[in-house]
Amino acid sequence: MFRRMKSGSALTAGMTLLLALATGAIAGDSAPLPKAFIDGSGPGWRALGERDFTNVNCDPDTWSWKDGVAHCTGQPVGVIRSLNLVTNLELVVEWRHLKSAGNSGVFFWATPRSIKNLEAGNGRLPEGIEVQVLDHGYAEQYEKQTGKKPDWFTTNGDVFPTGESDMTPFPPTAPNSKRSFPSKNLSKGVGEWNHYYVRAINGEVRLWVNGEEVSGGTGCRPAFGYLCLESEGSPVEFRNLRVRELP
């Protein structure tokens, strides 16, 4: 048999219950939520390897592949490109620099015209949308040489157009409003592997660095071309390259 509670006891019990529920909710809210992490597995994804790229303007020994890892000497400055032209795609790639101040990048939608110019010996890098692959030592070197901190680039995943290509960058941006600067500094240093997930769809490029979205841009023109890996003066390695082409 249930006894009837007095009104004061009922009020106290009710407040205790609400406090317990509120405490549980707060505790639940404080627990970190899992981050989305794209590893390139699932329907439509495929691996990219040596057979998927061709040399544009590097030396024959600039790039070598072993056990799924692409090693680049960094000499001379140039690129290798995908065999096929691409429009909408997702890309997963891990990279690491082997020396401090290393510089490299991944080009999306590199224009066929600029690739032909490079193959003919004109210029060093294509026009397109570059996703920067830069070691922190590059900024340190710049500061030592100039006596000031860099304000036109970062080492954590800039995205920007090159040549005659165009893009409206997501904020924060460089002072000239051309580069999208990362909203967070998430890149690891020399010798450590970094994970990039890039989504390039309908003229919009978005970059995730080590699991979090940080930079990108929209209104990219053109939004069709080659995918390129860059050699730019210092040894760098790429692995776990995976792509999913989209309609």
C-alpha cells in the first residue's frame, strides 16, 4: 500500500529528481562528442598509386613508390598529375615532411592548359586550387630571415587559387583575401604523419586536417582539371591516397 506524501515531502522529492536529471544532462553535455573522420573506406572509394599518376615536369627519379608510399625528393620543383581529368571528388591522403621547412601541396582542378605549358618547359607549377602541405619550420625560417612573423601564409592547411584560377576563400583569409587560412592550427611537425580529407564538389573545396574541417573556398573557376602532387624543394612522403569520384 502506498502512503500519501505530505506536500513538503513531495516538493523536496521533485526538486531532488530535477537536480539529478539536470546533473546528468550537464555531465552528458560535457563529454566530448566523436569527430567525423573519413578514412577513404566504403562504397566508391579506391586507392591511388603509381599507376594513377604520370610525370609532368619532374626528373625521372623525383618520385618513387614503395609499399604504397610515394616518396618525393623535392627536386626539381614540379608536379605529377592524375591520368584522368576530374570534376567532383573526395580525397584522403596522409603526408609528412622529412626535413624542417619542407614545402609541398596537392592541386585540385589543375587546368589542362597550364599542364601543357609545364610539359613544354614553361613554368614550374600549374594553375588550379592548391591545398598547402607545409612544415612549421617554413614559418620559423621566414621569421628568422625577415625579422617578422608571416601574415600571408600559415603552415596548417591554407587553400588558395594559383595562376589565373579563382576562388572565394572561407574566412579567416590572408590580407590579400586570396587565401583561406585554417580556423584551427592542427598540423603536426616534421617527421610526423598528417591526415587530409578534401572534398571538392561543384566548385567548392573544403579541407579537414587531422579530423577537423579548417579551410576552403567556393566559386572555384575552373572546377575541372587534373589532380596533382607537388615537388617543391624538400623531401616529402604521401601514403594512403584514396579517392572517390562523384557525379
